[in-house]
Amino acid sequence: MAEEQEEQQSDGGEMTEYSEIGGMQEDDKGNTIVDLEPATPDASQTDFYDNLVFQVDATELSGIAMDLLQKVDWDKKAREKRDKMYAEGIRRTGLGDDAPGGAQFIGASRVVHPMLTQATVEFESRVIKEIFPASGPVKMQVLGTDIPRSRWKKAERKAAFLNWQLRTQMTEFRPELEKVLTQSPLGGVAYLRFVWSDALQRPTVHSCTSDQVLIPFAATSFYTAERITFVDDITHLEYKERVRLGLYIDAELSPASMAPTPTKVQDAQNKIEGKTGTALNEDGLRRIYEINTFLSGIDGNDRPRPYIVQVDDTSRKVLSIVRNWQEEDEKCERMHWVVEWGFIPWTGAYPIGFMHMIGSLSGAATGALRALLDSAHVNNMPTAAMLKGSGVSGQSVQLRATETTEINAGIGADDVRKRIMAVTYNPPSEVLMRLLEFLVQSGESMVRVALDKLAQDNPNMPVGTMYAAIEQGLNVVGAIIGRYYYAMEQTLAVLHRINRMYITDEIIRDETGQLLARRADFQGPLDCIPVADPSTPSDAHRHAKIQAVSARAAQVPQLYNMHNVEKLFLKKLLNMPDEEIDELLTPIPAPQRMNAVNENAAAALGRPISAFPEQDQLAHIQTHVMFMESPFFGQLATIAPKFVPMMLQHLTEHLTLWYVTQVFEQTQEALGGRDPSEFMKIANPEVGAELDRTLAMVSADVLRETSQKHLSTLPPIINKAYQMVASMQQQNAPVDPGQVARERNQMQEKDNQQKNQLKGQELQQRKEQMGITVIQGREKVQADLGKEQMRASTQREIASADSLAENSRLQIKEAGENRRADLTSATKLEANTDDNMTAIAIAKSEMLNDENTDLSTGSGINPNP
């Protein structure tokens, strides 16, 4: 009841009476305890943080001043090399036009490669929008369980007030934060220093470079250093104002005649800003050392306790000693007012930055660039050597472009070309150009992560793969932003403590016109954290993460709240405020109890409906089923797409509730009218087992008999409705290119499987056919072989018979020819014999008659005409 009353007061517009009640405290659970008695200021509370200089002996003050100033000098000497390196890094940016290196001849190039400047500016631009978004850098976070609503409301008020304070009230916060985000990556570390201003009635903050904050040589980290010194250069007017406000004692210090000696870092920064100091010190600048250290004996205690001591460097006087722990803190833990913003931690107390990592590469790139430009410059400008002649003194003549220059000639010299020789230089080197490109690439690989290139290289890369690639590429950047996230947490803690110590309800009301928060809200835990997310340090990473969530939600929508998924997309990716998101998204109305007819009407209009245990479930089911089966209502094309899917889910609720009610009532009847939940509270396992057996029997009876009696006609109707829903979803499904591509691939894969299956079947058929064919072919071959063998045998027989006949014919022919030859020879022999006999007879006749005759022997052997 008290919590509700407090909620009404905190949510309503009348907050003045509550805020004016004194003595508000907070217990361990975050509840605010109000003391109705008016609070009266306690003198010990108002004096606890007062200046203690007057309570310390002058001799002791002098000793404290001498001791601390000597230690400050040691701290300065311990870090001289670092300050020199930091100043060198500032000069290497080229912003002050005094970058070291390069040639020294007249007209030599003084250009500087912008590697360091580009890396610093790009990193600051990346980080500032993560650490300090437009909607505010703070969000609430309440830890613990069983948290009362009052603490949630208090955390909401604190987060809203801190956002207003950092964005509106402390107008210098963002500019000072951006200074830190440029100097921290360059020099390795920068600081934010918070101070409560009585004049402005609000916290103030200003940035500090590493040369303005000194820690001992033996320190291993900033927050554990025994001594932290802030070098504060203030004007004489500021000094007098602090005296007036009681922060300093009135030491009657006259304006300083000389300005404090600037450090090497300050000299380099002044050259960039174009500032030049004068010896007059018009503003009376003086150097104050604000030393956060441990002292003993100040309050009569031997144990060292934390104090803030402010010492003037010129007069070496202690101006202020203030306790630096909270009054109620029995441990006397030191309070920090300076927040460290480190870039990359190293082994010591000072982090490292770009000047340590790529300072040498930047110098080499500048040297290579200057050498290339100088080479091009001297290659285009004339250079010559002149020979001294007798009687004529030598000359050094500088030729000027587009002008005529006279040169004294020696005795007998009539041609200038006889006394002057042109000197030529090599053109810019290609090797030097490639070396410059290598140096630039090496430097950029240390500081740049190509986020956009991931998406450009492969726009069809899966969401999960792209998310993993971006996360892998952001390891270094994410770690650095994580350290800045921690620094922002420390910043909120310091600001929260300042508000608790100094702010009042009247100040808040005067500043804002209303009571955004109360001083009592800042009592207790912080309950606020930076809004930045170190696990998602870029828009590309955030976009990939939301895409992965959206894709997963589309795959398993039953596990996701799609309304919240869309809200995450609009808020995290498009950076839309909650007010605009609520205007864009359709609100989710809470379910209300209605009768069955109103539920039909609401479902037909697409409005949410819900079942309740007290309703007559069977009556509702009957009414819904009749409406759903009606061709004029539930089956109508304008009603069915909204009504049927929603009603199916609603019928499931009614069926479930009817089943639970039936089992409960019959179980209660079996137990003699006692509530079954009473037996569930009994710790005896036998009682629980008996209850389970009773529920099992009752449930079986309800499912077997009662359901069959009352719900036998329902399953066919629901199955028909589900078929209708599936048909409508298939017809009205939106065309998703990705889904279409996946379905096309699935269809193609299915088609390929079918083709492969058909090919396999054809191959099997071919194999089987081939087997049959082989068998048939083998049989045919065997049959053909038998036929061929028979044919061959027959042919052989025929050939043999033909051969025998031919042989016989040849023998007969040969015998006939032999016989003819013999007859011819016998005939010729007989004719020759006759011719010889005739010749002998003729020869005898001539010999006898001694005269030749004309008789011839014919065609004989020796015819004689």
C-alpha cells in the first residue's frame, strides 16, 4: 500500500510536497524511508569537506608543501621522455607546420603525411557516436531480485536526469569529451576532471592532456597510484574567486609577473592553435598543483588518509587541504575526481597510443613523401656549375625563372656555355614511390578496419558468415571501445557522487522548471550505466546482428516476439526514439473477458481474444463452431482469412481449459469435495503418487467418455478449418525472394533427384535388358555357331566333292590330252616316215636319171622344193 502511494506521488504532477519532506534515506532494497520531522542541517556534515589549512600548524604546512613539490619535480622528471615523445607525435601530425625531418635547401618540401591525423580523426568519429549518442549516453540498470517498483522509478528518474545534465546542463561536456577522444588515441591517454562549481551551481568538467596529470614512477596504474597531481594553470581572477568561495585561503598572493613555463606538449599544441605567449603575463597566470595524496597526522591519526592538497608553485604555499573520502565511509576510501581515458594498456601506468604504434611509420612516410616532392622539384629547377676564369672573380648566381640574369665572363670568354655546366638530377624514384605505398598500407593496417568492404566484396554472403567476419575484424576496436565504456562508467560514478554531495531539489527545480529528480534519488547505488554497447562497436556490426536475429525469428516465429524484434530493428539500427516507435507500431492490446458472440465479432475484425477459466467452455466452443461453419459469416471470403486462424487458436484455449476443469471437478469429487491442490502441498511422496494415480484415472475417463459425449463432432470441423487455413496461407503467402530462391533450389534439387532416380531406373533396365540381350545373343551366337559349323561342314563336304570331281575332270582331261598328243605324235611320225620314204625315192630317181625334178616331199621333215 505504501509502495502504491509512493508510485502515485512519483507518477503524478504534484511532486513538490514530497520533495520538501526532510530526512529521506534509502534501505538495502532501494525503498525510500521518509522522516516526517523537518531535517535540520548538521554542522559536522557541512564542515567535513571544509579547508583544513587553518587547523594545521604553519611549520607543518611548509614541510608538506616542500615535500609535495619535491615529489612533483620527481614525477615530472620521471616522465620527461614520454612528454617529449607526445610532443613529437603532435608535431608529426603536421598541424603545427613544424614536423621534423626533410631536406634543408631553399624550396625543400615541408609537407607531412596525414597518417596520424587521419587515424585520430577517424577513430574519434567512430567512438563519439557510440559513447555519446543523440538520445543520451545513460540508461538505467537495476541489479538484484525482488526489486520494488519505487526503485525502478528512481532509476528511471536518475537516468533521465543524468542524460539532461550531460546533454543540456553541462554544455561543455561533449566538446571536452571529444578533445579527450582525439588526444587519447594520439598520446595514449587523456583525462576528464570534474569539479563542483558553487558559482554555477552545477558540476563542471574539462579535459586534460597527459602532461597535465602526473603520477609517480613506481605507480602501476592510475587509480592505484599513491599520488596523482593535476597541473592547474589559473588566472589571478580565478584565484581570487576561489578565495572568495572559501576553496583557498587568502594567502595575499600578488599577480604572477611571469607566466608558467609551458611544457613541450603545450608548445606543440600552441603552434597548432597559432597561439604565441607574451612576456607580460597580462592575465596573471599562475601554476597550482592539485595533489591527490595520502597524509598522516592532519586529523590526529597516524594512519595515512586521502587528502587533496593544493600548492602554489611560485609562492610554495599550501592553499587548501580537503578530506578526500566520504564522511560515512569508515574505510576512508579515496575519491577520484579525474577519470582516465586510456587507449591501449601496456605494462606500466601509462597506456600507449598511435604515436607509439605508428609514429615511426608516420615519420618514414613523411620522409618518403618529402623526398619524392623534393626530387620532382630539383629535377624541374635549373642547377649549374661555373668555372672561375683568370682575372675574374668567381660568382654564385641564382637563376630566376622567366628573368634574364647577367654573368661576368672571363678574359677571352665569348660563350657562356664555355664557363657553365648544367647539373642534372635523377627524376622521382619508382622504388621510393612503392616504399611510400608500403609504409602507408602498414600504418593503415594498424588503425583501420574495412567494414564496408565486407559487404561490397560479397553482397550475397550469408548473414551468419558476415556477422562472424565483422566481429573478427572488430576485435581491436571493440576492445578499445570497451575500455572507453569503462571510463564512461567511472564518469557516471563521479557525476553521481557529485550530485549526491552537492545538488538539492531547489537547484534541480530552478534549472529545469520541474523536479526531474530528487537529491534522495542519488542516495544508494547508481542504477545507471552507459548506453554504449562494447560488444557491438559499429553500425555494420549492429546491422549484421539485427539481420541475424530477424532471419532467425523468421525461421522459428513461434519462439520470438515479432513485435519486439521489429522494435529492436527500429531502435538499434535506425536510432529512432521510443516515442516514434510507439507511434509506428500497432499496440498490443491486453485480452479482455467477453461473451462468445463478442469473441466472434472481435475475431472477425482481427482483434485479440482470450479464453478464461470461469467461462462455459462448451457453450463458447459451440457458438464459435457454428459461426465458423456459417457460409454467411465464418466461411465468407472477407472474414475467413482473419477469423479462422485466430479462432482455431482460441478453440484450443477453450478445449484446454475445458479439459483441465473437467479433470479438476471430477478429481475433487473423488476426493470428497477437497481441493486437489491441498494434496500437492503435502511433502509426503506417497500422497503425491496417490494423487497422480487419481488424476490419471480421471483424465482417462474424461478423454474416453466425456470427450466422446460432448466433442465427438469437433475434430472433423477443426481439421477442415486447418485445411482452409493452409490453403489461404499458400494463396496469400508473400513472395520472399530468398524463400523463392530456396524453393527453386529445393525444386531443382528434387528434380535432379528424380532425374537421377529415373536415370538409375533406366540404367537398371538397360542392365537387365542388356543381360537378356547378352543371354539371347549368347544363345543366338551358339545357334549361329552351330549353323555355321553345319554350313562349314556342308561346304567342306561340297568342296571335297567338287574337289574330287575336279580332280577327276582334270585327270580325264589330262588323259585325253595325253592321248591326243600321242596320236598327234604318231601321226606326225607316220607322215615324216612317209615323207622320208618319198624323198629317198625321189633322190634315187634323180640319181638314176641325173636330173633334178620339181617334185616335193610335202610337209615332211625335210621338205625339198
